[in-house]
Amino acid sequence: MSFDELLKELQGAKSNEGVQNHVSFEMLFHETFMSRYSSFKCFNEFLRKGNFDVKTLEDVDNIPEELFDRHVDRETDFDSWKTMLGRANEEYEAGHRV
């Protein structure tokens, strides 16, 4: 599964099968976002720092929520993965409104 497909799964976009509204991790967690809210320049660097090998939705599902939340809390300005993903989605949507 590609990062695009993984993000689509995470955002619940799979339920909108006919809609082209998936966004890559690179687009959501771009350099400006990561630099603003963490000491990292890219999302992959953030994942590597936590020793997370994320290539599929299953990989994300297999990360204990408490462990991933702790990494997000320690390494970013967010207290949980859900909060970080939510802010990234909000900022992406705000920047791409028609």
C-alpha cells in the first residue's frame, strides 16, 4: 500500500470510493508544517526518529496507540497522533479551498 492509499484509509476516504480526495503524507506533513510543529523537516524523518517502519495501514494499526501518541507528544507540539493528523487536514483544506 502506498502512502497515498494509507492516508486515504486514515482519513476515512475509502468510504468515498468514487471521489478523488486522497492526500499524500508529503502534502499533509510538508516541510513547513513539520518545521512549524516539530524539529523535523519531513514526516519520514519524524517516523524514523521513533523507529517506526510505516509503509502500510497495517503498520500504523500495529503501532500501539499509546506509543505513537507518546512519540507525537515528545517530538511535536501536539499531544496525540489524532490531533496532529487533524491539524494537518485542517491546514491542507484551508489552503486548498475552492
